[in-house]
Amino acid sequence: MRGAITLRNVVIAVVVLALVLLPLYVVITDDRFMLTLVTRIVILAMAAVSLNFILGYGGMMSFGHAAYLGLGGYTVAILSFEGVQSGFVQWPAAVAVSALFALIVGALSLRTRGVYFIMITLAFAQMAYYLASGMARYGGDDGLSLEDRSTFAGLLNLSDKTTFYYVCLVLLFGSIFLIWRLTNSRFGMVLQGVRSNEARMLAIGFPTFRYKLTGFVIAGTMCGLAGALIANHTDFVSPSMMFWTRSGDLIVMVVLGGMGTLFGPVLGALALLFLEQFLPTMISTVVKPFNPAGAAKAGEYWQIVLGPLLLFVVLFARGGIDGILRSFSRRGPGTGESGRE
């Protein structure tokens, strides 16, 4: 297969293998924190994959995607609070609530374009945020803790961190596979055609609104499932899950990794969350030889370094991390890489 072995494919294969073998590393090193961190990354990567479906492939810049993350999480937490612990009830309910909310938001927002679409999705997300903040019975601003994780009649023990990690990882890979199938289907081709030229797609007879709405609901549904996972991971939900800054984080993951690519959001989530976690320590280590007393304080200003890094990627690395890997693959001798998915 011409061009099959490229730097991009090797990096993706290494990332997938590392994710699969992570629990083995944890057993050897007893680094439980790494398992917790990567579980969170896997869940947020799944949310970013769902956003990439409408943003990267559909051209729909939703600035309220975190609302589905919060709705899925709150559905699980509220049912748990009311005594319903079964995951066979909690998770389908989380998916259904997120899908219904996405249907309502999409039916209204997709009739607009550009900044109006962005602002309407943001407005709905903020409505969900303030609704959660006002639910005094379920914690209000303080959030709501889960007494126990979802149960599956003894089939899965989500209290075991390794089992829960593999459940999240299987769902992430399943989401990527679903997006791959959708984007290469007639439905996905139409959706990408709408992104490129909606007027032309209308002219040749495709009901573009229906296609966009379906894609919007699929993305919201997937993100709602990620919300159910994050609630079980943290054993806690709060209105901050739906705040506009969380939607911004998901957009950064997609853009940083590469819009309109299958594994781009996963690479973006890994890069962003690892930087957020380890950049303060790296800065402190660099500053310490020059100013030992202020090294710890310098690490608190890690956003000053992260911001220009993200800006550099957006301005100079076309296609994000995935685009960088593609460019190296094209330059490689004899690869025959065309640069397309």
C-alpha cells in the first residue's frame, strides 16, 4: 500500500497503543494519577470528536457544545440522587435528554448563519448553565455529588478504575469509528458538501436543513454520552460543566488537533490537557536556576506560555497537529502521501 507507513500513521498507531497499554504502565509504576488523568482526556476527546463532526465536517461553529456534556452528566447525577443507580437507565436517559436538547437548539439555530448561529448556540448553553445553577434541590451553584457510580447488573464494575478506563476507551474508539462511517457515507458527503457550498447543494435537490439538523443531533447525543462518563469519573457534576469556557476548550482541542480529521480531536485533547497539567512544572523547572525563590510563583502563570503556543499553531500550522504530521509525511522520501484522509 503506497504511502501507508508515514510519520502521521506511526504517531497515531503509537498513541492508540499507548492508550490501550496504559493500565499495564500503571501496574508497573503504580502511577494511579496518570490513569485518572488519561481517563479524563479520553472522555473529553470523545466530546471533541463529537464537536469535530459538526465543526470540522459540517462547518457549524457551535459555541455551546459543552451544554450536552453538562446535560448528560446532570441526568446521571439527578437519577442517582433520586435512587436510580442502573446504568441501563441512566445512560440512555442522558443520551435522550442531550438528543432532545440538540434537536431544539438545532431546529432554531440552524435557520441562521455565521455569528448569529454562534450566538444562539452560546445563548442556549448559558440558559442550561443558569438552569443548573438555580436547581437548589440538586446543589445549585455548589454542584451535586454522586453517591455511587452507575451499575450494570454486575456485568461491569465502574468503581474499578481500570475497568472504567477501558469502557471510556472503547466508547471513544466506537465514536471515531462511527464518525468515520458517517463521513464516508452519502449522508456525510452531503454534510461536507453543505459546508463547502450550501446553495449548490440546495440547487441539486438536497434538503440541507434536514441533513444539518441530523448531524447536529448526532453530535449532541455523542457529547451527552461523554457527559455521563465524566459524571461517573469525577463522581460530581456542577454548572461549570456547561459554561462557555468549557465549550471554548472543546473548540481549542478540535482546532489544535486538526479540524475535519478523525484522530485530530484526540491529539488535540492529549496535547492541551497534558500542557495544562505539566506546563506549570516545566516553567518552574526552567526558572529555578535563575530565580529559585520565584520558581513556584512563575509556574502559576503557565497560561502566558500556553496562549502563544496555541496562537502559533493556529497561525502557522495549517491543520493543527494532524496537519503538521501530514506535512512531514509529504516531505518524506518515497512516501507517496497525498495529504488526504
